[in-house]
Amino acid sequence: MSHHPPAIFIADSRGLDFLNSVATPVDAEVDWISDGEGLVDWLAQAKFVPVKELNEIKARTKPGELDRVAGEARELREWCRGFVRKHMGKSLKPEALAELDPLNKLLARDEVFSQIHCHHDDSGDHLELYMTRHWRSAGTLLLPIGEALAKFICEENFSDVKACEGSSCTLMFADHTRRRARRWCSMAICGNRAKQAAHRERLRNKG
């Protein structure tokens, strides 16, 4: 069982959700992937890796190895957070490719393949082709993260990537609202804090 509160998924982007796996949701900073157990728990919550595969990797992997992979995940996260903060708010130029070598090296390690399986939905059972990968070691846990980051970088309009305007908030999100007017990671968190602060300021001014 995780000793952290539930992970935060507010970014409207799977890649940005990973970058938000360290945040200050209330007062103190929380790092959901501070160790191997945390990484496994976050991946399960994010549905990046099937629970069956996570359990099998945990069963055959030494705890120290999972901790090492979590360290690699944090390094990847901090590198990509720097890349995104550098380029956010404007269209990403092709010249940025020169900065993406760490991510391309991770992607080159992947072993993805297709499989046919039986899928059930409201219309009944039917055959479906889906993509999966070989989960050979704890290090493969980084591969779906790399894939999500790559899709975010290639498919998201960086002009729509924003940082929450909360005074102490570090969360980022992709603003997909019609008028691109989103300001907060969540109205229930920072939006509500801003409203309360504005209300207190109005009361002080009246006083």
C-alpha cells in the first residue's frame, strides 16, 4: 500500500501527468516515485503497465533494482520538466530535436509487438489487434513512460502547455478548453485557494 495520497492526473496529457508525479498538492512536496514501490504504484494508478505485469516484475526483481529504476525515472522526469518549461507557451520548433537525445536513447530500448486477442464490448466478442511489449526486467517499466513523453512532445501544441498559476503549485497541464482560458491545475485545489485569497483581500480592503 502506498504511503502517498492518490496520484494527481489533471494534465489532460499522459506525458505531462508523469512530469506531475512530483508536486505540492497542499503544503509539502510529494514525490510519488521516490522509490521503487512508489514507481510501481504510480504506474498502476496511471495504467501505464498492466497490473499482472507489475506483479510479475515485483516478484522476480530485487527491491534495490526497482529503486534504481525509480532513480532513472526521476532523472528522466527532471530532464523533461526542464525541456517542457523551456519550450512551453510557444510552438515547438524542429530544432528542438537536438535536445531530445536522452528520450530517443530510451525509446531505442523498446521491444514492442502486436498481438491478436478477444475483446468484449456491448456488441459482443470480437478479435482485436493490440500493441504490447516484452517486460523482461524492471528497466522496461520506463518504456511506456518514454512512449507517453514522446507522444506528448510530437503531438501536443506546446502553445497550449501551461503552468498552474497557484503561488506554490508546480503542476503543468495542456489547456484544451475552447478559449484556452484555463489557469489552474484544478478548481478544487488552486482555483479554490485563489478564490479564498481574493475574498480575504476584499475583506481587508473593506476594513
